[in-house]
Amino acid sequence: MIEAVVTDIEGTTSSLSFVKDVLFPYARAHIRRFVLENQQREEVQALLNDVRREMQQPGAPVEDVIGCLISWIDQDKKATPLKDLQGMIWEQGYRDGSYRGHVYRDAAEKLRQWHAAGVRLYIYSSGSVQAQKLLFAHTEYGDLTPLFNGYFDTTTGHKREVESYRKIAQAIGLPAEKILFLSDIREELEAAETAGMEVTLLDRTSATGYSAFPRAVDFDQIRFN
């Protein structure tokens, strides 16, 4: 009996193009100004120092740090300080109406149904927890954050590592076999399955062809007991 669902965001609940074509360009265009204007804020200063540590240049001037951050955006580097800074920048865009968080209609409807049925819902994404909450708080279907029991990001671990899913199961407080993980990335599903979770591949392009995992083209096709 599945008691909790953990879902990926990009390609699963939401369009890959929203992140690639809307959020990333917005962060890239605004990161220099944001850092220069906010570098004295304690939380921003701490993140900039985290970047310096990853650069192995503890005394790097702020312009060098900004250059590093821009290069990380271009590489889609899964660096926690970058993700946290992006989340702060994206918050401005959501609040001023530059965009709304994209969520597929089938995902929004099914998440509401599962929540109403008592299924516990969680997000696990490489984007920061802050960025996750912002996306689901500003959708065309309204604020979806009340549906979720919790959020996980790369501070838990990388999404292709088995130990990350063991940590998630422990944090949720359920045996892994009572948790269903949803993703469009096979390596993530393999890691979750190895950790003992049930899994389903979201393949919005096709329901045909061989798959080592249960497969669905949208949330309406997901089945569990």
C-alpha cells in the first residue's frame, strides 16, 4: 500500500522548457545586479563564500564570483549555492508577475486527488526548496503548496545516488516500499528502486517501447494500491 508520493519537477509535474527557457535565462539576466545589490545580506554573503570555497579562491572578488555563477548557469551545474541564489532571484520574478510556475493540468488535478485521499506528497528536485515552493505557489491553478508535506533538494543528496532516497524515506518516516517515486529520468528511478521505493517513469512523449519501470504519459495513468 502506497502511503506517500515523492515527485520530481522538471519533465514530471512541469515542463522542461519552463525551467530551461524561462527561469534559467531570467536568473542569468538578473544575477549580477542581484549579487551587487544584496551582497551585504548575511544569507547572500554566506552563499557567495560557499561559491568561493568551491572555486578554491576564498579571497575572490565579487565580480569573479559573479562570473563563476554565470558559467555555472550556462553549464546547468547542480551547485547548492547557485540553486539558492537562483531561488532568491526567481522570487522577484514571481512576485512582479514576470511569469507563473508551470504545472501540467493532469499533475495539478491528480496531486489534489491524492492529497484529498490522504496520500502524503513530497517534492524532490535539484532546484532549491525555496525555488520548489515558489513554483508551486504561483501556478495558473493557484497555490498548490498546501498539498505538500515536505520538500527535498540537493542538500539531501544527488538524485542519482541510492543513499539520497534512503535519507528521504527516513525523513518521511515510512518504509521505502510504501513510497512511490515519480521521475522522467531513468537513473533517478534506478536509485530510488534500489533504495526500495516503488517507481514510475513519466514519459510524456510516448507510452510505448521497452521500459524497465512502470510507465505513464501523464499523472492520469499512474496507478498504485
